[in-house]
Amino acid sequence: MICLLVLLCSVICAKAQEKLTVACLAFYNLENLFDTIDSPDTDDFEFTPKGPNVYNSRVYYDKLKNLARVISELGTDYTPDGAALVGTSEIENITVLEDLVKQPALAGRGYKIIHHDSKDARGVDVALLYQPKYFTPIDIGFYSLQSNKEGEDTKYSRDILVATGKFAGDTIIVTVNHWPSRRGGEQTTAWLRDKAAKWNRHILDSLQERFHITKSVVMGDLNDDPINDSVKKYLGTGRSIDQLKSNQMYNPYEEYYRQGLGTTAYQDAWSLFDQIILSNGLATSKNGFHYYKAIVHNPSYLTQKSGNFKGYPLRTYDGSVYAGGYSDHFPVYVLLVKPQA
């Protein structure tokens, strides 16, 4: 049974306390969570014991322990169950996720895994962890994203994971994403992220129309900020619930971005690539679960304290030197609430 908490929320319950059912949805880029085996069909030598990072069993299990600690904390200020759903990116295969959810910090949650090996050249994928007490999958799809220009050899980016299911009584659609990177230049590669956004929107619109589902979530490392065209124009997001148009999705992270908050840093500039975006039905409706709050999870221990990357997320490696960190991204999560029956 979903844990019941009492929140003081001026937006939702004005001046009175109200018992609410609270659920947490999270996303975390796990920054190259590879196993230590050199796979012949992917470019993963860097993350093997003989590779330049000397990525051995000690590093692997230390990284698993660190990531499990972070995931175990997400949302626990509001619900002791923590995150009901956790979207992840930069994972090599289902084995690393199976090892992750067995870590002592997470084992009691009973997370199940939705994953599929994509056609990405490096062998990195997206996946969804879920607690069965909250979420029951009905339909799962993995949508390829072709990343070559016309006339070039065929190549692919990470798949888009689409999970439709029952979420504590509500039917929702969740897409998990890791859109193409900016390597080669932001403007040069923008068309790829625009394409991913259009593909997401088409999938959601088709499923919503076919099955009359009004509640959906887009989460992931979008490699674009909330103000970029891929998110604003092609996914179709708005920054204010009060001014949200009927065909728009609500992006709570746009306001954070405009305030200077980020989830990853590069060359002393912060970006807010990691986002969780909600359909109009989750943002504005008060029937069933609806939006309460969005958070960037950036406690002090996740931050580099010295050196060239002081203030950045504390990552696993500093160059090719093992730094004992977590990820080069901060995780994000949103809270959904509904009145207790």
C-alpha cells in the first residue's frame, strides 16, 4: 500500500492540512554503468580492466554501492518508499541493473526492470525500474531513433522506452529518453534532438488518442535545456501551470533553469539536461494523481569539493583516474499527490 503522508501545501490545500497519497517519479543518468566484460559487438573497451580507466570489479561494485545510495534517497523526505519509478540512462545491459537493485540500499524495495538492448554503438541504453506495489505494466515498447543523415551509413542513437501501465489506479504512459548528444556542436546536432522530441510527441499523441489516456510523463537526459526548440517547440512544453494550453505539456524544470539551476556542468557552464515533463492531465487535473513538486537532488556529498571540477557533480572518474564518485549528472524527481480516499 502506498505510504500516506500529511503535507502542508498552500497550493493544494490552502490553509488546512490534508491527508495525501504521495508518489515519487525519478530519473538518473548513471554515467557509464558498464560491466567489466569486453563485449565484441559494442565499443566498451574503455570500461574494462585492461582499458585506460582500469575499470575492474572493485570500481564496478563501488560504483553500484554509490549509485544505490543516491537512488535510495530520492523522494524519502516525502515518502519512505522512495521513488516508485526510476528512469535510468547510460547503462550497458540488464545485468548491471540486476546487480544495482540487489544492493543493500535498494534490495528491500523489490524493484523490477524494463530494459531492451538498443542499437547504440557504445551499447548504452535506457531502462525503467519500478516498484510493483505502485506500477503494473500493461504494454512496453522500444522505439529506435535513427541518427544518420540521408545517404550516410545507417546508425542509431538510444531507443526511446515507452511503458504504459496502471499507476496506483491511474493509467499512465512513461517515456524514458537519452537524446543524441551535442558532440560535434550544439547547432550541428540539434536536428537529432528535434527528431527525438517529435518522435516522443507522436508516440504520446497516438497512444493517448487510441486508448483515451490523459496522463503521461516524458523523462530523461535530453541533452538540451528546457528552453531549446526540441523541448519547447517540438515536444510542446509550457513553464506555467496556470497558463498551460490544452495541447502543451508542463515542464517544471524550465523555471529552475531560468533561475540558474542545473544538473550537469561543462566548461564552467551549467545545463539542465535532466528533466521530467508532465502531460496537461497530470499537471492541471485534480482527479487522481497530479503534480505537486519538482526537485533537483543535489546534496553536498554529490558535489566535487576541489580541483578543476570543483562545484560540479562528483563523477566516477577524473579523466582516467578513479575518483570514487557517483555520476556527472544530478538526479531529478517529481512528486505526485492525490487526496486520501
